Amino acid sequence: LAKTTQPISMDSYEGQEVNITCSHNNIATNDYITWYQQFPSQGPRFIIQGYKTKVTNEVASLFIPADRKSSTLSLPRVSLSDTAVYYCLVGLINDYKLSFGAGTTVTVRA
Amino acid sequence: NAGVTQTPKFRVLKTGQSMTLLCAQDMNHEYMYWYRQDPGMGLRLIHYSVGEGTTAKGEVPDGYNVSRLKKQNFLLGLESAAPSQTSVYFCASSNAGLDGYTFGSGTRLTVV
């Protein structure tokens, strides 16, 4: 898996948009970018995946620039329940061994 | 559909004691994993299995053993627990693919 760098923590308030940028300078041509979310006292769960440009689902949006050396996870109008650790992973679509790193702890305040 | 079930959820061990953590999945996944999570260090892979009867070492395998005698179960053993093994342990399963991991709810282990 490609090495990734993301902020250790971010604070936000309810109703704001949260953007977490992940750097992956050595991303390979066939690598995908995947984000997982981990709530306190739970295991991580998949939230979004993309290869290039923009992907959106009911939880988040993922923006990937043309050079793919970084990506930004966008959480619209966060609520207290979005407080979690967010992990950025980069690797082949069929990778079977994940390395999660420390992730970004997002704290949403009232 | 239970997904991935870990037992027990909590355990306190004395140094030198042994125990086995059980992970069971009902999704017919080929791959299974054991991770440990410590404050500020994310999830680190201990051991994994790519199929029934196979196991392999991850990043931090020392002090742990695993077995996958049945496809749906993956056991993590601590033969002689040490305080450094105090952690939260997560089991996961997948059919490969970055987006295909399902995690259990974790086992909080304290070694005193």
C-alpha cells in the first residue's frame, strides 16, 4: 500500500463542512483511494472509494485531483454523531492486507 | 446477519496467563484478520489468513498465535500475556478489496 499522510486531528462544529486531506505522493497507476470511519468503541467501516475526480454517496464526497497525489474527504453539515476517526488508505482494488495508520480524529462540538 | 462477532468483549488477565480470542464471521469471506489498536497508533495487523487452514504474520505478530481450522472462525491466542499486550483487539473479514472489510466490535484486553 502507498504511504499516506493525514492530519492527526480536526475540530468542527455542528452544521459545518469538514474536509480532511490525505497526501499520497507515491500512489501507483492502479491504486484506489478508500476511506474508513471508526466510531468510538467500534471497528472501522467503509465509507467511500474513488479512483479519480469526484465520488459522492449518502455519507461523504471524495475529491481527487488530476495528479492523484492527494485526496479530500468532505463531510457535509456534520453532526455530533460524525465524531470519529477517519482513515485514508491507498492500494490496489483487490488488496487483501490493509494498514490503517493513525487516521484523523474528527471532533464535532455543539 | 450477524457479520463479524468477537468474544469476549472484555477481559482482564494476569501477567503470564493465557487466553484465546474468538472471531466468527457468517459472510463466507475468504480472508480474516486480527488487528490491535493502541492510543495514537491506529490499527496494526497482527496475523491474517487467506483461507481455511492458512495463516500469515502481519506487522506485530510476536507473542500471538492464530489458527483457522474452519473458514468462519479465526482464533487469536496469547500463550503468556504481558502488560504490553493491553490493547483493543479487532477482528475483520473480507473477500479482498479495499472496500470490502467488515470489522467486529472489538475485545478490550487488560493485562495486569
